[in-house]
Amino acid sequence: MFFTPIKYDEPVFRPPAEARSAIVQVTFGCSWNQCAFCEMYTSKKFRVKNIEDVKKDIIKLASIYRGVKKVFLADGNAFVLSAKNITPVLNQINEQFGKIQRISSYALPKDILSKSDQELKEIRTLGLKLLYIGIETGDDELLKLIHKG
Ligand code: SF4
């Protein structure tokens, strides 16, 4: 049990490398949620959190986790947010946390492909520099079998 100034919609997952990161929940669940081997978000119906509520969460987190160097955007594939929607979140993180080393999130390949090169460059400039992508396999037959999409 740990103290947190905000209420998370559980369960929340993060990569091991984000153990010391502040976690900002911008989506609930995974927009795909169909991989045959994955139970992570089966208890949640995917939805995007209200951006104004996310911005309030960031203020609370930054007031408690002073000096934190990394921020992880949850849930499953937070990078599904459009560039237009993710930009105010990144701006708020930079404004509230100050000198941040990096922001990261889970992503599906289509979340990246849906953004233009220019949008991706701008997102990176705002600090979102690391995306975790579960490739699982390069074998087409197996991808179909596990319904990876
Ligand atoms: S994309 Fe990732 S989180 Fe979503 S169902 Fe597949 S393995 Fe699970």
C-alpha cells in the first residue's frame, strides 16, 4: 500500500523501468484489448479520461512527488490519444513538474502511424521520448493466432 494524492482506476500497470515514475492515468484500459494471452485490462472498458481531470491530477501529483524525473502515462496504450489531446497533457506535465527527464507510455503501432511526422516530432520535443510497444512476434500466422492485431 502506498500513498497517492489521486484516485486511480485499478488495476494500473507500468513497465519495471517506470518504478520511480509518477503515473498519470490518461486512458482506462487498452483500446485493442483482444490479445489472446493478455488479461491486463479485461476488467475495464476502454475510454479516454477527461483531459481537464488529467490536468488536475498532474497538479496534485507534482505537488507531492517533487523532484521526480520521469512520468509514465497509463493505461494500456495511452499513446492512442491524438496529438491534439496529448499536447495539453504534456504541456501540463512540463509546467507542473519542471525539469523532467522523460515522459513515456505504452503504444500500439497504429497509435504511432495515426500521427504525422511533424506531430511525432512535436510530441518528442514536449518530452514524450519513450514508447513501449509489445511486438510479441514477427510471424504472421502466430500474430493471427494470438489475435495481436
Ligand atoms: S495490446 Fe497490449 S494491453 Fe492490449 S490486449 Fe494486447 S497485450 Fe494486452
